Amino acid sequence: NEHPQTIALIMAYLEPDQAAIVLGALPPESQVEVTKRIATMDRTSPDSIREVERVLERKLSSMVTQDFTSAGGIKAIVEVLNRVDRTTEKAIVETLEVDSPELAEEIKKLMFVFEDIVQIDDRSLQLVLRQVETKDLSLALKATPQEVAEKVYKNMSTRAADMLREEIEFMGPVKIRDVEEAQQKVVAVIRVLEDKGEIVISRGKGDEMIV
């Protein structure tokens, strides 16, 4: 029954797993409103935060600290959204795309990062790799953690993996921006396949897999 700003402030101090449970239990209209407020909380004026603090002080004085400006933000809400079920996440993001398109785009860019490929099952990753251009994949793997690269090589034929390694080795220096753009292209393919239901990405502890 609290104001969305109050809910957002409390959730900003919870662990992502706890916040995801709270977010999933809220009514749909509240989910979007609270998501927006957490994501923009790092840009909220100190006066507004202090007003919320005064409201909370009577009930939760032991949990309130002086440093409110460090709570919330895009990364905070992404941590939460990555842990809610896909239906809740999709409903929130789709509403944000209409209501706050720029915020929705910021959130989507961070929701699944390239390094999260290690969490994808082999069959799904093979589907992804079939739709990624070799030049984008080689650029995306440049200077990536070894476990990520090995996950990709594992799901390619030996010949294709050797060719990819060779291409990366002889690529030479590249701009970080170009690497990030290539990684975003791969992530975009992953999100499209997930939206189509062709692959499933595990999200937190609450997902139930149909075997």
C-alpha cells in the first residue's frame, strides 16, 4: 500500500533476489512504475529522497542510512529484472518501450551481457551461432574472458573453431567500441530467439524448466 517511490527506495536496498520476488508480486501497473523509479533513482534530487526518508523513518528507522544517492539506478533494476520470470520482465519492458522508450533501451542493453553466454545451454547457443556473422563473432570474442570463448568454440565444429581462433589471432588491435558493438549484435540475436521461444535463458532461481 506504499507509494511507488517508497517501494522503489526499499527495493533499492534489498538484494536483487529479494527485490525480484517483491517486483513479481506487485500489480502490473505498480511493477512498471516501481521499475521506472528504481532506474532513475540515481538522478532523483536529494530533497525528494529526504522526503521519502522522512516517510520511512517512522516504520523502518533501523534500515535507513544517510547515503541514499547510491541506491537504485539502471544497473540496480537490471539486476532485479534479470531475476524475475520472463513474463513479468517482458510486460514491464514492453510498457516502458511505450511510456519511456529511452529508459527501456538503456535497460535492454544491460539486461543480458555478452559474457552471459556461458549461462546458455549448448543447443540454444548452437542456434544462436548459426545466425551470427563470423566477422561479428570474431570481433565479439576479441579480449573476451577465456571461459566465454571456450563456450563458443565448444559449440562449433573443430574446423570452424580453428578458423575462428586463427581469424581472431591475426585480427590485430581493434577499438573497444567496435568490440562492444559486435557483442551487442550477438546479444540482439539471442534476445530475438528468446522472444520467439526458440531458446530459453534461465533467469534466477524461480524459473521452472519443462523437460
